[in-house]
Amino acid sequence: MADTHGLRLARQGLLAKTGRALHSWWLVAVMWNRASMAYRASFTMMLVASTVVTALDFVVILLMFQHTEQLGGWSLAELAFLYGTSGFALGMANLLVGCVDALGDRIRTGTLDIMLIRPAAVLAQLCAERFTLRRVGRPIQAAAVLAWAIGRLEVSWTVDRVLLLAVMLVCGSVIFCTVFIGFATVQFWWGEAEQFQNAFTYGGGTLLQYPPTIFAKELVAGTVFGLPLAFVNWLPALHILGRPDPLGLPEAFRFASPLAALLCVLAAGLAWRVGLRAYRGTGN
């Protein structure tokens, strides 16, 4: 009975702490967004430029299909589906926590110490720093491609497929958020690791734009049992599109994105706590 009461109190404490962190993120994000919106013309131009530059990735795919009808056995509509789901997940993660890659600069300049003495979660402050809605261009453009792909796919949109698509977008965004945060913690020990982080965030997003059948099975297995990027869209897409699994994994893996997202959250949270405890201040 006592153990149950203790677990209940621990759960309530965790929920309260998470709620305060999210509230802190919201307050900081609103502050930075108001600052960026003070210059409306600049904001609009940056938003349009960001959307156009992001769209060039899909233009490359369109150009490839001018010379072939399939890539790795997948059609243009199926690649557009992969592009839209991975681009949306990466874009939402970049919008919500992408500023965490500035951790190394904070450590070098000593300004991380300022965040430590504020009555708010350090991670929430760091993720919301310099928040701007111009980053919404990437997920909007990806959502447009996804909508186009859904209209072109020869798929029977049953209830399970519709629900799985929604789960895929949410869990994929969570997984990419944890990748941003998890690899940003490397900067506690290696201050110049921002590009190392980008290799797994933006590089992972580019990887998931293409079908798993064009990559070596060892690489695909690494995105399942190593860094679980395959749960962002590859594995769920196999069920939605009616495609065979190149690794021959059990059917349950196609529906395991929520579990993968939860494990990623726990791993990223642990990495952040270890990194923050290892931090000793600038000059030490």
C-alpha cells in the first residue's frame, strides 16, 4: 500500500515538473516570437525563403523521376509520402526544440550559468531560445507534399491506416525532438559538436525521404535497433502502403512508434541529466 502511494506521489511530482517545464518553454517562446514579429517584412521574407529552400529537396526527387518510374521499387507518390512524413516530423522538432543546438555557444560564453540560476527548467529555456515561427515553413511545405501524395496513392484509407498516420506524425516529431536534445548533450564535453548533431538530425531526415530498399540492410537495421529513426516513417509506412519489410521483422514493429518514442524520451532525458550534472561552469 505504501509502495503504491509512493509511486502515485512520484508520478504526480513528475507530471507537475513536466507541466512547469512546458509552461516555461511557452513563456520564453512567446517572448522571442514577439521580438521576431516586431519586423513583419523581415519575418515574411525569411518565412518564404525558408519554405522555398526546403522545397528544393522535393524538386530533386521530382527531377529524378523524370528519368525513371520507380526508385527501389517505390513510386513517386510513395516517395512523396516518405518525404512528407519525415519532413513534417523533422520540421516540428526543429520548430519546438531546434534551438538546443546553441548549447555549445552558451557553454563557451558562460551564458548557460545565467539559465541555471533562473527559476525555470534549463532545457525548456534552451529549447525555446530565439524561437521564431518562420521555422514553420518546413512542416507546412512537408504537409503540402504529404497531402499531394495521399491524393495520388492507390491506398484504401481504412481506420487503422488513418490512425497510424496520425500516430506516425506525432511520434516521429517526438523522436526527432529527442534526437536534437540527445545529441546536443554531447556539447557538454565537446563544444564543437553542433555539426555532429546535424548529421543525425537533418541527415536522418534526408535519409528517411528515400525508401529503405535502396540502402544496405545493415544501415536499415541500425535505424531500427540503434538510433530508431525507422519508427519515424519507414516501418509505419510499410503497413500503410502495403509494402513488405526488407528486414523481415515481425508485424508488431510497424505499430511500435509510440514505444520507440517513449524509449527515446527516457534516453534523451537521461543523457541531458548526466550532461547537466557534469557541467562545472565556464573555465573549469
